[in-house]
Amino acid sequence: MRFDIDYSTEAERDIEWFDRGAQVLIREAVERQLRFEPTQANRNRKPHRRTRAIPADWELRVGPFRIFYDVDTTDATVGIVDIGYKPRETLYVAGKPVVDADIGPGGE
């Protein structure tokens, strides 16, 4: 089944923080990885524990980038919720470190 990809307002804002090359890399990875089997876990795609800071059920890893998304199988839609950058232990979204009591200081 082919899924539609829908970027939230927040995700569109998040992606603007990255340079053009990173934006292209992220969008191509979303297209390639999430268009047909968004709920099939693999080494780059896994379930994500929903938190206040990142309210998504799935995470896609693309190098240092993290794409957080939800899947609606009824409507065949993937909703991109947030896009972040995790160079080491800390996750950054829209240029700010993500700190949430549910996920700890390192963003995990």
C-alpha cells in the first residue's frame, strides 16, 4: 500500500533549521523509507515511546537526523511530527535541545 506523506507545521519549521543539502537528504529518506512500509521496523526505523516533547509513535534515523512520525493505516497517511538532529547524546529540534522528564536529559 502506498502512503501519503504529510509534514506538520512544526516539521516544516524544523526542517528549515538545516542547510539545503540536509533538507534534501531528509526529504529523500522520508520518501524512500516511509512511502510504502512505514510501520516495518528495521535498523533505521523503530517504534518511539511517545512523550510530551516528541508526541510521535515512530522514529526514522537518517545519519544524525531523527524524523518522528505517526502512521494512520486507515487513511494510508504518514504524518511527520518533528525533525531533529542528534549529533551525540542530545536531541535538538528547531535548534534547541529537547529536555523532557519522560525521555531524560540526553533525549532518549
